[in-house]
Amino acid sequence: MRQLPEVPPALPDRRAVADSRRAPRETFEVQLETVTPVLGGGVRTRDIDRTDIIRVPTIRGHLRFWWRALYRSSCVSPDELFRAEKALWGGATDARNDEGSARSAVEVRAEVTQVGEEDPEDVFPYETRDHGATPGAYALWPARKTKSGDPIAPRRLPGTQFKLVLSAPAEQMPKVRAAVTAWVLFGGYGGRTRRGIGSLTVRAEPDQWLPAAATGAELERLLGIALGERDMAPAVDCPTLSGARLVVSQHPGDNAMGCWTTALKWLSDFRQGAGPHDQHAREPDPTGGNRPGRSRWPEADKVRHLSPGNPQMWAHPPQHNGEVVWPRAGFGLPILGQFQKQPRRRGDPEYREPRDFELHWLRAGQDIDRLASPLIVKALPLADGRFVACALWLHRAYPAGGRPALRATDPRATGSSAEFDVLEAPDETARFSPLRGHTKPTGYNLRQAFFGWLQQTNRAQEVV
């Protein structure tokens, strides 16, 4: 049982609450529509809500995140940020500092006018004789039916329309509107919005909410803050738009799904794309088929070195040295890795490779499995009804004292921890050429590597 504090926490000042309710208020509404599939967002994990189609608590969570991304830089400390957020968005009783609960000063209402159809099908990453590839499968893979017994997670197809109505104190309304704008531009409804699921657009008066073109000046006009690296605050654990970096596709498209899958392909190609040259993440199929060859990223070889036995005994002897680095940890954790054991030719014996692994991170000896990705890839809506593929890397520090490592319960975890954002091991040249030369203390090494590769291979344009 939780021990109650000896002194009850202070109740909120009812006069202050009443005064805030009597303060001048403003109300606005915005007509929204989902343009990519919606995954989650309901009261149960991996499920959509069939009664409360668009849930206000879900929206509130998204708006709070984007409000912090906009205004964390203007707060001198986490405590100041906490108090400012609680004053606007509300919060529960905090016994640690004897503060009472606070009701949100922002009232939110959602009115659904059209419901997108439900998609109960499994997610197929590749086209076969029996089915086609699922659009966006690279982002939708958590919805797949699993061998451990998890059922297919249903999604809601694009096309859900709803009116969002917000009321807030007049003095806070510019910041509330900016949070809604940032959510519409860079977020979405439901889960995995950082991979473009649940993306939104505005259907009425879009010029008030969406940029006329994907330019830094247009985004700053709408959001009311300076973006990019001008006068940015030092990076902290809380991600911010100030100091972020944004690239977009050269040409807008009429189809949101097409722009979304383009942005996803940027990320999937950087992590897994196969080809003959070292700017590709994987080697081509040595048999001339369509199955990718071994990865040029170092993680698999590092696991081979950490696994019991002589590293040369594996079907693919390591081509990287034994110094531990985990460069892809910068894209978010956990990372689940599997070794290919199935032979390429029917009848051949299985490949001898280490067992699967999970990459987590450690702080003060504590194993922590989750670290949200600072990278957002999605379809960015424009005021004329078109979209551009975009990749936004938020300004955020890696966890203080944190180190990526194999899951603590893995016998191979001893000696597996490394620093964040180190892309090359000492005395080693990366086999994947975009990782070369990005060494500390420059910072954001993975971001530099990804964006440099993206501009070179896909001619993406840097906006911020």
C-alpha cells in the first residue's frame, strides 16, 4: 500500500480557480480529417475505439506534448515548465511539493462527422502470390498478428472527419492555437504518430492552420516561434521544435498516403536498403535474388562478438571489430534484432548464428526498455490540399547518464553498454559510408548522417 503523507496536500485555491473561470475566454474550432491509417488511440492497447471514435483524452495528451515542444525553451527549469503546463492543461495532486490538483484551463470538445472504415486485415510487408504489400507496413508492423498469440490490431482507414472545439483564457489562446497547429502539422491521432500514422489535415479555412508552402518562414509564421538553430537553448530530455531540423521532398503531391510512404521509405532505406555500394545499408542478395544480404550496420557483428564462442564460428564471421557501438539506438529504443537462420537454397542446413537480442538502455544500473524516437517521418499538409514528405528531427538530448546496452536479462549484456550517438568504433571505418567521420563531440551525429544521406540520395530539401 502507498503510504499517505503526514500532512495532506494543499487543496487548490477555489478563489483562484473561480477567477480563472471569470477571466476573458476565447473559443475556436477547426475541421480535421485523418489522411493516414489510425492505430490505437482507444482505451485498450492495440485497439481503436468503436464508441468514442475520437477521444478527447487522447487529443489532450498530444496537445500537451506539442505545447512542451513549443515552449520548453522559454522555461528556465523543468520545475517552471511543470508549473506552467499544470496551470494551463491541469494536473493531479503532487504530494512531493504539497501542491493540489488543478483543473485544465483549456476545454476541448470533439464532434465526429464522418467515420473512416475499419481495416481488420493483417499487415503484410511484402507482396506475395496471395496478397499485396500493406501500404505503410514499415510503420504498421506492431499491428501484425504475432507468434506469441497477439491478435491482429485493427486500424481505421483514412477519412475520419471531426470538428475540434477549444476554449481557453484569452491571454493563453495564442499558445493553445500554436499547440494545435504543431499537432496538425507534425503529429497525428492515436499511436505511432512519429512514424506518420494518424496524420491530419484541415478541411475548412486551411490557410489559417497550414503553410502555403513548406518553408521555414511559413512554419514560423504559423507557430509563432523561431525554428532551427538560431538562439536555441541547450538540448534537454524534453524534445523541442526550437533547434529541430526539417527536410521535405522537392515536389508536393496530391495523395497523403503516397507522401507518407515516401517518408517511410527514406527511413527504411537508410536502415535496411540493399545495394552494391557502401551507401546502401545492406549488401545485395549474393545469389542474385530479391532477399537482401547482410547488414553494413555494425550492431549484428557486435552481438556476434559478445555471444559465447569464437566469433569466426558464425555463418557470417564479423566484419566489424569487437568494440561496442550501437548507432541505431539514436532512432529510439527498444530495438529487437533477429539473425537470419534460414538458408537461401532449399535443402541447405540452417545458418549458425547467435540468438535474437533486444537493445535497451541503462541508467544507474537500471534497465529501461523505452526511449522515444526524436525523428518524425510523415506527410506534411499544405494549405492548397497537397502534401510533402517530411522528416523532422526534434532538438533533444540523450538521457543524462544513459547508455544503450543489451537487455539486462541477456547473458551477453555484460560489457555491452556504450555511449549514445557514437557511429564508429575506435580504429574502425564504418562499412556503411554515411556513418563515417561523425565522431564526438559534434553531437547529433546520427541526425547529421541521416540528413546528409537523405539530401544526397533523395534530393530532399532542408527547410529548417
